[in-house]
Amino acid sequence: MAHSVPNEIILNDDKFWIVSRQELFGPFDYQWSGDLYGIEFTYQGQKFGEVCSDEELFADLKPYGLPISVSRVAALIAGAIVVSIRSGSSTDERVSHIISLLQTFELERFSIRESTPRGR
């Protein structure tokens, strides 16, 4: 599906999408694991990663054949989500952290847009 913005991150509650070169990837999603300690990440409903400990996040998007920039952005967002949940950060603080990470890793070409979930 083509989009008018070439590179964008769309944040929506507990899901996000990544637009790269006007192509939409997602949804990426996260949820609490069964033991309510860890967080699991999915891409299009399939698990691609999880929080293994306070110090370790595992993510493997290779089986999906995503562009490397999409995989990098998804991993950065997953990490930012974990940090913000664990620290109790607000959505604005999470977005600021994502912007900082994008700049640090030279991915600032991706803009961020927050999208309100349907039905709210």
C-alpha cells in the first residue's frame, strides 16, 4: 500500500506501523507475556521478540524480509516502549525518546505521527 509520506512511524496506542519509501509495514504490536513480567512483540500477529530480562531484549525480524531500515526502526521503538513502560513515562516522553534514538542512529528521516485508535 503506497503512502504520501515516504518515511514515517505511526504510533497508535499499543501498535505501530512504519512507512518506508512510501510502503506500509505493520502492525507491530506488544503485549504482556503470560507471567505478566515480560513483554512480547509481534509483527502482523506473529511473535518476533520479547523482553528476556531487565537488561536484555530479543528481536528477530529476519524471517519477514523487511528492509533493514524498517527492522532497525522497529527494534528502536520496541526498546523505547520497554523503557517507557518500566519507567512509567508518559506518551510524550516516549515520543521524545524515540526521536532522540532516531537522531542517534541517523534515522531522523522517519517522522512520527500519533494516530488515535478508532472508536475513541
